[in-house]
Amino acid sequence: MASDRPRYAFEDFQVGHVIACGSRTVRADEIVAFAKQFDPQPFHVDEDAAARSIYGSLIASGWHTAALVMRLVCDAYLLDSTSAGSPGIDELRWLKPVRAGDTIRADLVTIEVRPSKSKPDRGVVVSEWRVYNQREELVMTNRGMSLFLRRDASTVA
Amino acid sequence: MASDRPRYAFEDFQVGHVIACGSRTVRADEIVAFAKQFDPQPFHVDEDAAARSIYGSLIASGWHTAALVMRLVCDAYLLDSTSAGSPGIDELRWLKPVRAGDTIRADLVTIEVRPSKSKPDRGVVVSEWRVYNQREELVMTNRGMSLFLRRDASTVA
């Protein structure tokens, strides 16, 4: 949770900086629960249908993987920052399936730092998630934008 | 759920085709529940903190909005198709906050149809979600790829 003195404000980001965001094992029951709510395609909700699909076993919805990584990112640094949301994503790739029992971990790399031209108290940081499984295979990448306030504006965040 | 004869197979997509994907009202309690699990930033989980943020009131996690639209897309056509997952997203924009009580609706527009060069039984369809709120303001766009099998390959989907 952002405190009065968050660790990360806009001016703290530097291109090339890497934050290790920890890891998370993905259970079959949570793959199915998420997918029943948001993405009930057969290969996300039904073990038998998944076995007959091109994937051969149950896989997580890509949106579920993204949400799980978002939580890793929150816990690793975002909740201790002046984060003020995201304008969007420029390139997201689901490179390999995330299967039940897989353990995913994420690194976050700062790609670009852009001060706002119209609002001097904030700026956009472009960063990339690099998400690996327990075999060190890259399963997902996500290059997105995050809005951060400068430290002296952070009381409104 | 994909039946033996799904309505949408790869060969059914045409550039410019629009599918209206219905609408969904987003409740405060589900905004908070999703965010507590996946994106517990103050403006997604705490009404008071949200009131003090640059947003002024509780807003949905962008990942939650995406997941809710994914469900609209599933129900509108994807579950009655040969869908075989997604390689990724080329551009996603969260243009305006989605607030508690907002009703979002989505149109899906086919942008490009690319037969696979290596696997003749499938291809990629590039489509764009255009997500509006109850004031017809565009709140989110998402241009992404979806893999579809051709109809005569659809028994494995």
C-alpha cells in the first residue's frame, strides 16, 4: 500500500533497471475457477476437452496468467510506489501455455521513461514483463505503460 | 461450447465484420473482489483511498475490464467457434476509467485474416475490441490475435 513515502516514484525509474517479481504456482482448480468466470473455453475449464484440444492438457486463460503476474508485480514493488494506473499495453505475447502445476516467475525491466509534457507532476514508465516457467522457458512477455507521480505529488496517489 | 458444427471457423471471418458482444454492468463488490486477488492498488480496493486518488472514485482494474470483456466475447461467439487460443495482443488501451455501476458493452471488429503458412488447418484472425460505457464513451480498445482452426480440422478444438 502506498505509504507517505513510497519507495518508487516516477523519478526513481531508470532504463534497464530489473525488478525480480517472485514466483507463483498455478493450480488446476484456480485455472478452472478463473476461466468459468471470464474465459470458459473448453481447454481452460474441462480436463477432458483440454486433452482432446491442440494443447493436450488444461491451460490457464492468458488473461488469468496476466492477472497472476499483475499480482506478483503489485507485491514486488507497485504497491510501494506512486502508481496511478496504466494507459495501456503495446505488445503482449502468450508464447507457451501455462499448465496446471506450472510455477511462473516474472522479471520486470524498465524500457523507457517519459516525463509528461502537460502535467509536470507525473510521467509514464514503459516496462516489460518477462514471465518464465519452472523450466526457464519464456511463457509470456508484456510491454506496457504505467503512470507514476513524482514523489512530491504522491500525496494524491 | 464448441459443438460438432461450430458457427465460426477460420474461413468464416471477413475483414470489417462486426460482432456486437452485449453488455455488462460492473458492481463495486466485484471490482474490489477481483482487485484484492490480482491488482490490490488502493484505487481498486478502497473507496476512501480511491476518492483521494487522481480518479476520485473506485475504478476497475484494467485486467478486470479485459476479463469481463473476454467473457462477453466468449458468450457472443467464441464458445461457438473453432477458437484455439491467442498468440497475443498488439495494442491495448485503457482510455477512460470503468467505475462502479458503469455498464460496458463491446463490439468486436475483424481487422485482418492470416492463413497459417506452416499449418494449413488453421489461421490467425486479428480483431479489435471496442468497449464503450453507458455514455457511449470509448473506455477500452484491444487489438489482438486469435487462432482459429478451419472447419474440417475442428474436431480437435
